[in-house]
Amino acid sequence: GCADATFTLTSAAPQAKCFKSFWWDEEQSLAKHLESTCHLQTVYIVSGVVPGIHNINNRVNVPSHFWTAYCGLDQNKRCSDSGGITGTNENDSTIRKMDVAALEAEL
């Protein structure tokens, strides 16, 4: 019944084993950047995946890429700092930093 929904992971996606550590390191770097640059500001962070061509058990799609975009707002609710990161879901992935326009164009 109701408890079954507790075990549903709707925001989780399979990651390559070594990719997890690369992505985690980049997320930690982004958190430090936002803490120092956007201190006391409202920050919006959106993360997502690009669907891949492989599936697990013919049900769960394995994404080809992970991405994150962020925007910090100043006291006038204008974007004062923004950017994005993306990486291929591979053990030897290179995580790339870019501006939001470049990330949007790539996605």
C-alpha cells in the first residue's frame, strides 16, 4: 500500500562506478563555490540526465550524461552568478564546466 511508495526512487539514475566519484568531487567543488560566491543569496540548482541507449532489466534507462545548472540571485532577484557542469556516464568521464547557454545548447 502506502509504504510501497517509500521504496520508489524516482530521482535516482544508474551511474558508472568511477563516474560517481568524479561527479561527487565536482558537486563538492560547486557547493564550495556557491557558499563563497552566493553567500546569503537564493540559489537555484537543477540537475538531470540525458537518456542513453542501454537499459537495465529492460526497464531502467542508463543515462548517457549527467548535468547540473545553477543560478544565484542578488538582492534584486537578478542572476548574479550562474553556470553548469556536464559529464558522460563513463568510468573515464571528463566533467566539463560551462556557462548556462552552452549547457542549454548542448542539451
